[in-house]
Amino acid sequence: MSISVPPSTNKRSASLQPQGWLRYFSFSLDHKVIGLQYLICGFIFYLIGGALAGAIRIELTSPISDFMPRDVYNQVLTLHGTIMIFLWIVPVVNGAFGNYLIPFYVGARDMAFPRLNAVAFWLIPPAGLMLISSYFINGAAQSGWTAYPPLSITTPASGQIIWIISVLLLGGSSIFGGINFIATILKLRRPGLKLMQLPMYCWAMLGTSILVVLSTPVLAGTLILLSFDIVAHTGFFNPSLGGNVIVYQHLFWFYSHPAVYIMVLPAFGLVSEILPVHSRKPLFGYVTMVYSIMGIVVLGLVVWAHHMFTSGTPPWMRLFFTIATAFIAVPTGIKFFNWVATLWGGRISLNSAILFSCGFIVNFVLGGITGVALAQVPFDVHVHDTYFVVAHFHYIVYGGSVFVIFSSIYHWYPKFTGRLLNEDIGRLHFLITFVGFNLCFAPQHWLGLNGMPRRVAEYDPQFTFVNQLSSVGALLMALSTIPFLWNVFYSAFKGKQSGDNPWQALTPEWLTSSPPPVENWVGEAPLVVEPYGYGKSTPVTDSKKPIEIKEGL
Amino acid sequence: MTSVIPTDEKPNDLATEKSEHADHRLFGLVSFLVADGMTFAGFFAAYLTYKAVNPLLPDAIYELELPLPTLNTILLLVSSATFHKAGKALEKNNSIKCQNWLLITAGLGIAFLASQMVEYFTLPFGLTDNLYASTFYALTGFHGLHVTLGTFMILIVWWQARSPGGRITNLNKFPLEAAELYWHFVDGIWVILFIILYLL
């Protein structure tokens, strides 16, 4: 294997750097451009999905269905789920930060397959636009992001078919990305860099990509069969034609349970990058972190039927999947304690990045506890398909993944732009988001335990007050994007200059200029053998001269 | 070594990009085939579950004839061997022999598709007749799609090997290797499919 990283002696590189904003609309092969394309595209879809969530919360402020027609409500909740999962969290935690950071972390100048990388990104905007446009053509899909038959077969076909095609395209994009990450991490490492010296995010992305490659194709195959049922009137999942809906559920959850880990494992990796930098301590328990990730990957593939405890699942299956699911709490718990131990006794600077990371730890442990509770059959049967599940899920994907995305934006914004985000506005953003999020979703646990079903536009009047509380939380979450957006736009032009390494971090992406040159490094990539060597006197790279870290901001 | 920096005029030139690192395209292809194999695994799992839990009414049961699919299996297995021969011929720099073996492989692929077509036309059930008819056509059809793509790939490789510039040589044999790997994969899937669908 010859990875030659020749010094960039070409004088053109300097003149190439300011290519202007137009490159973000081009078929660029630069992993940094593609990463930001993912991030910005994902954020636009986040705003759209958030607006849909707002519509849902407005509808639910009153127990009667008065804000929009019921079929529109179904379409809105289907689009909300699909957009948030397939167009915001999965592309951003994987595609955006993965593309931007992984080549730096392995010491490469780009991803293994840059062209495939660009194709993977450019599948996303058309798929997303197609999905949203289905609302204007005879109505969007109405069967939720799970598209369970026979509901998905009996609701209007055009919206459902467009939904299937969009998800197939997004799944293809995800698979291409996964193949690229596996090849980049395993094959493109700089000579001398060992696997166990990689930053934790590489391990998270390796595990995630394995899950993507193994499970996404199963969803694709399932959706192709579902489209046959809708278009050609075959009976794979149609009981009236001899089919079996349970088979769909098994195949669907074989992808969609790992999908939760596809959304949250990269977030684990990102948090593991952010915490050591801002608490000036090495990441606690690196090796156990690696094995935990791989344990979650293996276990994550064999727990899918815990979504189906009320689908006539036989007792042995219930037992097996309960135990397997409970086991996932072990590697996840190890990671949780490692993060806390990383913070413990550190010189913590309470900036926006670490606030959001700590918010993640708090929210995620709450979501994790309800997750273990949901794995228990007697409890799950009681709260199945209620708001308890909605609360649990949003604690994982919003309280978990989205908090980490914001934390990562605060952490890597200086890398992207060479400017710092305003910390005061950042802390305000955190405060509103954290309060709004918990106000929105904590009451939903109570709603679920008291029997309010999810996915309905009308509910029993006794739940009115708590629903209104939840809607106020949603309003705060919506408002929280205003300071954030202002901060991002204002700081891009007027923000304080950050210098190359404002956090005095030791991971490889900070050992080059900010924003980085087209080829990532002027000269050879540094060999960082200890990416978390904070507070140690031993050298962290093999280069003869010590890495200069300027004190102070 | 040429610089890997993209130039103004041709921002992302293939030649410069290739010079950056070793060729990992086969590794990428293997990852893709794992993913593709998982699609088939999903289909097989669905079919086996149907067999286990969705018993069919007796009048809908139809015993599949074995001769034609057995012939198909032999055709594909032989084609794997002939493709291997083509690769060996290329290693010995015998381009003509390589091209001939490629043509034979493509011919076997087309013969497989034709034979599959004959089977489709002689079967007494259609796509929507019952669950087993649907799974039968979904499985064999999805596999047939792979064979069709593979046959096109072989013909493209053959065309490239034939072109006077010699786009496929002992030094640049990735297209041939990729097509061969894919073809072996499709054959392997057929063997599993044959066992599950026809023999079980």
C-alpha cells in the first residue's frame, strides 16, 4: 500500500483556496466541500422538518382536530419523521462530519472514492425535494416513517410510491457513503498510523458504516417488495392476498433499529472528540470505548424485534430480544461513564460546545433509561404506540444526536470558517434549546404512561394542559434556531478571528490552517499517535519539532 | 510523481487523483457486494419465513420442474470458469484468448437469460397469482436483473479489451477483475437461490 502524500509545492494551491461560494453548488470532489454541502443541505431540511413538527404541536394544543385536515396531519407527521431521519440526522452526523473529519483523522488528502462521495451527496437534494413535492401531487405518504402495510398499501398510492423512491435514493446515498468511509478508514491511513491510535470518531464511523452496509440494503429490498404490492398488486405484505405483514415488520426493523445506531453512534464519536479538548484531559478508557462501539454494532444487529412485542411475537422471541436489548445498555453505559470520567477533574471551559455535549450526556442517559424500560415486555406492551415511545425516541435522536450536532458546529465552526461563533449567543442558544427540549418531551412520558396514543390528531380532553405544555416547549425549540442562525451568519463575516487552533486541540484536523488548504496539509500529514495526549509531557506526534500551540484565544 | 493538487482548468483530474494513493476500488466493490448480498439475504429470509408460517392452499401448490433450472445452474457455473480463464489469459498477456473467453462467458450469460425466459413462459402461474408466485418472480427476477447487468459489463470489458489502444492490459485489469468478482458473486447467489427455491 503506498499512500504518498507529497508536499504541496505547487504554487497553484494557494491561488486555488478562495474558490468562492459557488463551489458549494458544484460537483466538487473535495471532502471538505462535500462535508459542508451535507451540513448546510441537512440544516435546511432540519428547518423544514422542524416547521412540520411545529404544525403537529399546533394541532395538538387543542384536543380536537381543528388546525388541519386529518389526512394532512398524517402526511405532516410522515414527512416530519422521514425528513428528520433520512435528510437531517443521518446525512449530517455521518455525511457532514464524517466527510469533513475522517480524511484528516486518517492523514489522507481526500476520501478513498471522491467521485462516489460526490454522487452520494448529490442524491440527497433531489430525493428530498421529490419527497416534499409529493405533498403537492395528490398528497404525500400518510403511513408514518415506518410505512407499515397494510396501511401503506391502502393509503393513496402516489404519495407512498414517491416516498419509497425517495427513501431508496437516500438509502443508496447512505450505502455509497458507508462504503467510502470503510475504505477510507481501513485503507487510506497514513503510514505508521495504527488503528488503535485513531481518534474515536473514526471508530464510531467504522462501526456505523458497517451497520449501514449490512442493514440498509435489507430496507431497500423490502421497500421494492412493498412497491410491488402497491403498483402490481402482489401480495407480499397484504394479508387479503395471502401475504404476511409481520415479515415486513421484521425486515423493516432489521434496518430501522440499526438506523438508530446509525444516527447515534457517530454522535458518540463526536462527543468523544469534543469532551477531551474542552476539559483538557485525555479521553478516559480509549480501548473500552472502541470495544463498546463494536459491541453496540454487533448487538445492534440482533435486537430489532423489540419493536414488535405487540405484533404477536412468540414468547421465545420476546425473551431473546428483551435480553439482547438489555445487554446494549452495558456498552452504552461504559461509554457514558467514560465521558463523565473524562470530564472529572478536568479544566473545563464552559463554552457552547461543551454545554451542548453535557446536554447530550444528560438527555441521552434519560433516553437510555426509558430505552431499557421499553425493552421489558410487560412494560412495553403497556406503553406501546403511546407518547412514551415518542418521548423516548426524541430523547435519543434530538436530545442525543441533534445536541451533538450543535455541539460539533460550535466546536468545528472555527475549522470551517477561521472565525469563532459568539459564545454569549451560543450559551443563550443552549439554554433555550435545553429548556425547550425538556419542556417539550419530558411531559410526553406522562402522556404515554396515561395512555395517549401517538400519531393521532385528536385526544382525550384530560391531556390538554400537558399537551399545551409540550407545545410551549416546541415553541422554545423553534425560537432557539433564531439566535443560532444569526450567530452562524453574523460570525461568518464579523466573527472574531480564531487562528488555526483556537481550542489548542491535538487531533489532526487542528494541526493545519483554519480553514484548511485544498489538500488538507501543506507538506506531509502529521502522524498523531496520541490524539488525546492532554496534560502529558511525552510528544504526541513523531515529528521532531514540537507542535506549537499558542496560549489563549 | 505529479502533484495531486487539482488545477484551475481541470479541477479534479482523474490522472492526478489516481496518483495519490493505491487503488482501493476492488475493496470498495467487495463492500458493495456485501451490501448487495444483504438485499438477497433479506429476500431469502422473507421467502423462508413465508414457507414456514404461510401455508398455501393445496390447489395453489405447484411443483417446479427441475431440468431447466439445473441447466441454468450448469450454464452459470461454467461461465464462472470461463471468466476465470479470461483473467488467466490476460495475466499471460494473451489478449486474443482473453477476448474469446470473455465472449464465451457473455454468451453463457445470454443463454442463461434465454433459458430463464423459456421457463417464465412455460410456468402455469403469473406474478400476482399467489404469494409463492410473487416471491418466485421477485427472487428470480431480481437475480436475472443482476445477470443482465453482468452480461453488459462483460461485453463492455470485451469491447475495451478489443480496442486497439488496449484499455485493458495486464497492468490495467481493474475493469476485468471487477466484472469477474461481480459475476462470481451473481453465480454464488444463484446457487443459494437454486437450493432454496427449487430443492427445498
